[in-house]
Amino acid sequence: MTANVENLILEMLRALRNDVQTLRTETRQGFAEQKQRTGGVEAAIVKARGDNLSTQEDVYRQQTTMDRLAERPDRVEKRLELNSNP
């Protein structure tokens, strides 16, 4: 009877060892997948920051152009002496 108990314990330990090995394998695979996803998210953030910077540059360039255009009528009026103030 003692041999049967020992065999049963050995079988349970083998099953536990297999379960632990399966968990290790699944954890490694999950970690690798999570690492890959995190890398993708980081790349998307970097791209979004670059796009945002590009958009800000466009806004600043347009503002500069608008400022120059706003100054033109004043210069034309001054040159033609069309100033409405006496």
C-alpha cells in the first residue's frame, strides 16, 4: 500500500511539474507579445508627436504669413499718404 501512495504522489508531482512548465511557457509567450505591443504603442506615440510638431510648425508659418499680409495695407496707405488721421 505504501508503494501505491508513493506512486500516486509521484504522479501528482509530475502533473504539477507539467502544469508549472506550461505556465512558464505561456507566461514567456504572453510577455513577448506584450513587449511587442508596447513597442508598437511607443512607435505610434513617437509618430503622433512628430505629426503634432509638424502641425505646430505649419500653424506658426501661416501666422507669420498672415502677419506680413496684415502689415501690407498699412505700408501701402502710408506710402500713398492715405492715412485717415489728419
